[in-house]
Amino acid sequence: MKAPSITIDRKLKTVTLVLSLETARPSKATGKTMLIASTRGLRTSNEQYARRPVLFTANVFFYPANPVDSGEGSEDSTGAGDDSPRVITKKRPRLNRAQKLIKEGKIRRQIPPKP
């Protein structure tokens, strides 16, 4: 296996990163993606930019048609059966400052009079 490398072409204004292709394996965190190449952390190259060493990191992955360890088939929590790689979060909307103070009981909510 070849070590990850980087080259900078100043004439073409491009940066090329070379990684060895690996056998596809599930990602460590959730297994929702298949990893096919990685630097396995931060790497320092022999290249320099502005007289400083260039550091790089990269992961190359794809979303499989059928997630590896989801256990529920291809249907997501919303019931949609498409295999699109969108992320669905369950975060609540953030409260603004006035809403926080009302929730904490520091101020009372003023209801406008009815016309």
C-alpha cells in the first residue's frame, strides 16, 4: 500500500492528492457510508506553501444503495423509501432571547389586545 501524497502545481494552480484505493468498508461512526480511501488522520507532506509545510487529510466514501447496518431496510424515519443521502436531524428550533426569558419565567409574555 502506497503512502498518501500531495503535489502542488503552481502553473496550473492545482493540488493533487494521491491515495491508495482500499476495499470498501463501513464507516466507524454509523456505518451509513462506505469508505474506499483514507489518509487515516492528518499527514504532513514534503510540499511547501508560503515557506510552510503543507498538511492534509482526506476520506473518500460513497453512500451505498442499501445501508450496511441500519437494520430497517431502505426506509428512513420519515417513511420515505428513496435512498437519497440526505441528513434528517431531530434538532429543535433555537429560541431567541425573549423566548428564553419567557421560558425561564424572568419576564411575562404580553398578549396584544384584541381589536
